Amino acid sequence: MVGGMTECTKDALAQPATNAAQAMGPDNVYTISDLQCADGWAVTGGLLANKANPDMGAPTSFVFEQEGQFWIPKDKAKVCGTNPTTTTAPADALIPAALFLPGCAAG
């Protein structure tokens, strides 16, 4: 932790990402393969799968915003703006532009 803030590392995001996956289904597992961070935001990219078959899943990204020492999952529909299918962040996007493509345009 640096100055009361949690670092943006795979270890720091592992549990919040698992919690986000399990919020979608209690038997879900999530393995982070990619992590990008900017301006107090993070996007994890990884494989969302079922405990029964953890190697077979779907590429999935989760968006998080840092609040103090916690990473809070964010609803993409609320942070990606009104046109999340473009390749550049719309003016009303809350997520930093640097994370728009991996966080909003990806799965």
C-alpha cells in the first residue's frame, strides 16, 4: 500500500476480480491474464469459467475504480459512456481514455 492506496497489481486485484466473477454466478472462477491501470482505475482481462471446467471459459474484462485501499467493481454500462462500441472514449465516459479499449470495447 502506498499512502493509503492499494497498488495496482494482479495480486491486489485477484480477490476483487474473483468476487466480480462470482457475483455473476457462484460457481464462477476467474483467472487474470492481463492488467492495465491508469488514474486510479484498473481493467483486468482474463478467463471467466466454471469451477467444474476452469480451463474452458470466455475471455472477460472487469473494470475497477480505486476507493482508498479498495478496488470497487464498476458497471461498464455506467462508466463506458453512451457509445461504448467506438474505438475512442466518448465524452461522457468516466473510465480514463487509456483504459477505454480494454475495459469497454473488449468482452
